[in-house]
Amino acid sequence: MNWQLILSVIAVVGVFLMLRRIGLISLQKARAYLQNGALLVDVRSTAEFKAHHLPGAMNVPLDILHSSAQSYLPDKKKVLLLHCHSGTRSAVACRVLKQMGYSSVFNIGSLGRAQKVITA
């Protein structure tokens, strides 16, 4: 067995997981924003949202974000807290919305992490 290959794979996975967490808003800040009127935005598909979603969350699927963000999210200064299943799509959605001129967009990450924000 090639131990160098195994260690390299472990290192790459570790770096990937660490980089994913860097862009996440803290749970405490997310709770504070939510208590002050921030919108909780689920960027998963419509089918995923219908199957299970968090109370108070609105669904703006990532695949329609470019064409429909203005319709769903008309106030570009409103604080938006984004989440998806794992945090990957919400990270992409954060970048897209910031490029579109939204000024207060934050990635909560996964559905499970978002659940922790609303249940505290």
C-alpha cells in the first residue's frame, strides 16, 4: 500500500474541508441577524425544499438565482443568510449575489447548521 498517496489524499480532503468552513458566518452572528429581520434563504432545488425545509426559510434555488434574484430579493441591502444541503451551493450563491450588488450576504452553510441557528 502506498502510504504517501493515502496521506496526500487525507491532506487534500482536510484542506478542502477547512476552506469550506472559512467563509461561514458564526452561529452567534447569524442568530443576531435573524433576530433583527434577516431573511433565511434556502438555495436548494424546489424539490429538496418541498421535501423538507426550515420554518421561515424562503426558497430561491441556485439555478434560477441569476434570473430571479431581483424578484425574490428586491432589497439589495437586506441581510441574507443562505444555506443549502452541505454549504457548497450556498457559498456559490453568496458569490453570485455579491457580484449582483447585494451588500449583506452570508453563508450559514449546511441545512443542519442552519437548523442550529433557528433553534437557539
